[in-house]
Amino acid sequence: MKLIKLVGNSLIIAAFAASAGMLSGCGGVDEAQMAELNNLRSEVAALEQEANSLKEERGNLEKEMAEKNAQLQKCAQDKETTQSNLEKLPK
């Protein structure tokens, strides 16, 4: 997750650095440079969207894990109670 955030932030920084470099040049920005900048911006947006989607998926999986662990704990308690009651039965 940190890797995705790092890549996204790096792309944003690279895009800003590229645009700053282009704007400070002598002749301004030509169409090819503008197209490249727009491509970088859309790539950053896509990566941010993917990162958000993965965060949401991780949250769902963690919630599911917590539910399964709670069920497991309940089953262990039920088993212990049942075992205790079985030992109390006359033989």
C-alpha cells in the first residue's frame, strides 16, 4: 500500500517538475510536451483510483477476517462448554 502511495506521489512530483521545467523554458510549452503532461496527469489519476480501490478492498477483507475470527472464538467457547457438559454426564 505504501508502495502505491509512493509511486503515486512520485508521479505527481515528476509531473509538477516536468511542467515547471517546461514552463520555465525559453519557448514555452509545445503540443508534445502538453500531451505528455496530460498523459502523466491521467496516469496519476488512474493510479490514485487504483490505490483507493485497493484500500477499500483491504478494509473489506479486514472486516471479513474479524468476523471469521469472532466466529472461531465463539466455536471454541461452544466446544469448551460442550466438553465440560459431557464430562458432567453420568457414565
